[in-house]
Amino acid sequence: MSVMASSGPARSDASPLAEWRRSVDWPILGSVFVLIGLGLLMSLAAGPAAAQRIGFDNTYHFVQRQGVFAIAAVVLLIGSSLLDRDWARRAAAIVFFLAFGLMAYILLFGYEAKGAQRWIRVAGFSLQPSEMIKPSLIVLTGWLLAQRTLFPKGPWAVVAFAFFAATLGLLLLQPDVGQSALLSAAFIITFFVSGLPWRWAMGFMAGGTALAGMLYATLHHVRQRVNAFLDPSAYDTYQVDKASEAISRGGVMGAGPGEGAVKFQLPDAHTDFIYSVLSEEYGLVAAVALIAIFAFITLRGIREASYVEDPYPRAAATGLFALFGLQAAINISVNLHLIPPKGMTLPFVSYGGSSMIGAALTIGFALALIRKRGIRIRRPYG
């Protein structure tokens, strides 16, 4: 009688792939694969309507491109999660400086869309570097702040803040207030986990309040969105009204696959308002299940990060999972008309290559930092 071999890697197998299979957080990785699958499903639901509205001859234009984006995201997700902590930091540094340079280039030579200058054209695709700079900055911030324990006299916090301030400045010049707010929140969380002094906390609060007031006073679209949220009757709130109607129309079980109307009514139904499309066609059950998946990934990730004793991966991974969860929360809150519109995608579910790549980097770096082998070693990383 033959004995069946174990499906997992042998303990004596010390190859990088075998070590990755033993140490990666499979519940988080599996949940991300579910989100990518849902993104393909929702692209099939909303993509044809968007292609028809724009005038593409190929009805499945967005569906096919989303398939390409999904494959690229899976490759990048697994590839980045294979890195050890040192290489995750090095890769993040490369991505950060490359994305920073592209963002500066965009201000001079990028093309404008919807009143903002955030994209460049690469081989027929639009690239938004700000999606890549967010996770890379968080990893660098976690590493820089961790150096305070090794070299207490170094200006590590000042350098980290300088990188953040320069990135924030480029985002506001585009302008992209939503991404600026998201990045600021993730940066502060990373700083807090690293041992944020109270004087820095008070400074962040005062600076954030002053900046928000200045943006409200100087940027017309920011002021209009905030005022429309506070007094909907006095402004055009067509998009959020249609999104809210779609969610209500879906009921508990939904109108059925392909039976939704909002995807024909909103120009951004396949991107910013994909949650409304899902809620209308698949109902409250699916909508709540999707929230549960995002909450599971975020909370489990933060919990696993808290078990890491080394300050760099603990702070960076916490910031990355917070970045991921906050972006999902902002998108869903806009769809539910709980906050003013932000123009932010739902990670892995909304259509968009830059969004997919940015989300893959975020989770890939985070998985690399919480790998179990690194937790057992428990050594500082310089």
C-alpha cells in the first residue's frame, strides 16, 4: 500500500518558493484572489455598458483589459510577497523614486482628464504613478523611523517627513485631494506605530486642519463637493443620487446579474461606483460580504503585523494594511453617500490598471513584511 505524499513543500526544501509557501499568510492571499475574481466579474457586468457609452467597437474592451491587469497584478503580488524584508525595502525605494520622478514629469508633460493632471500614456495604457508611490512611501517611512532605535542621533523622522511632504506637494499640485488625504492617514498611522511623540501628533493635527481649510478656500471643486454633501438640495448630486438609488433598488438579494440600471447611467460605474453596480445586481448580501472581505484582510493584516517585534516591518506592514482598508472604506462610503465624493477606486474590484498595480504592491509588500520566518528570526533590519 503506497503512502500519499504531502501536497506542501518538504521541510528540508529550502528553496525561496518553498519557504514562501510555508511562510506566506494564505488566508489574506486567498481573500485577495477572491477580490480579483470579483473584479473580473464586475468588469463583465459594468464594462460592456461603459464601452458602449464611450463608443468602442469592441463591447468587451474593458473586460479584456481588466483581464490583462488582473494577470499583471497576480504576478506582481506574488513576486513582491516573495521578497525578504531587506529586499522589500530596496524595491520600495526604487519604486518610490521612479514614481516620484514620473509625478514630477506629469506636471509638465502629462495629460489632463476631469480637471486633473495625473496620468501619462505608456504603450496605449494610462499610468497613474501616485498609485505606486503610496505603498512605497509607507515602506520607506517604516524603515526610516525604525533606524531611530539603531542610530538615535540621526534625523530619521525629519527625513521621513520630508519625503512625505514632497510627495504630498506633488499630489496637491495635480490636484488629487483624495489621494492626499489617504496617504496622510496611512503615513500618520505608520508614524504612530513607530512611536509618534505627542508634539509631532499635535503638529500633524494642526497642520492637517490648516491645510484642509486652505484647500477648501482655494480649490473650487473641493469646496463644491463639500458644500454639495452638506446641502444636497442646492447642488447637482446626480452621481451619488443614482448610486444610492441603485443600492436601494438591489434590496437583499439584488435585481440579478446583468439586470442593473446604474451602469448605464453613470460614466464612472465601472470604476468609482462599482460598489453600487454590485449592490444593485447582487443585493445587500453580496455588498456586506464584500465589506467583510476587506475588513478581514485589513484587520488580520494589522493583527499579524502587531506580532512582529522588529519595528520596521511592524510599522510598515501596519501602514500598508491601513492604506488598503482606508481606500476601500472611502470608496464604499462615497457610494453610500456617507462622505463627499473622492474619485477613488475600490482596490482589486474597480476597473483600472494603475489601481490594480498599486493594490498589488500594497498587499505584496505587506505580505513580505509579515512572513512567518521573519517573525521567528526577530532581528533588526538596517
